[in-house]
Amino acid sequence: MKNLSFAAFIFSVAAVSCSKKEPVDLYPADSPKPAYDTAAVDSFSNGATSVDIVRQIRMSSQKYRDSVKEAIKLQEQENRMKEELEKENKNKADEEKKKADGEKVKKSPEASAANEPKTD
């Protein structure tokens, strides 16, 4: 009889504990959602980056910024050189034009004097 009552007790405990329970919703629909990611990222989990990779990314981004700055400096220097060349060419053209005008002025009195008949 003792064994029968003990077996009945064990059977009732097992039946109650193994009965289907409704799952409790840990995140109800009306609860507020945080605006940030709350999932912890372990250093060995998917999506985690190692310290070396993060360092390489920072170094490469710094190199990229430096190369962009250097390219901008080179472009500005080229633009300055082009402007200086244009100014020099313009000055040379102006000087040549002035020389040509001066020679025309000198030739015109000489030409008019050469065309006049000599009176002796």
C-alpha cells in the first residue's frame, strides 16, 4: 500500500509538471521598444570584429583621409601653376604686341619719308 500511494504521488507530480503550459510572452506588443541595439555582442559571436581588424580599419580610413588631402593639395598646386603659366603667356603676348605696335609706328614715318620725292 505504501508503494502504491508513493507511485500515485510520483505519477501526479509528473503529470502536473509535464502538463502543457502557455508560454509567457517576455516582449508584449504594447511594451516600449528601445531605440538602440540591446543585444550583447560577444567577441566570438557572429558580427563581432577583432581588435586587429578595427585597428586596420581605423588606419586605412586615416590613410584614405590623408590621401584625399594630398590629392587636394596637388590639384590646388596644379591650378596655381596653370594660372601662373597663363599670366606669363598673357604678359609675353602683350609685350610682343607692344613691340609689333612700336615697330609699326617706327616704320610708318620711315615709309612716308621714303615715299616723298627728294627736292635738291
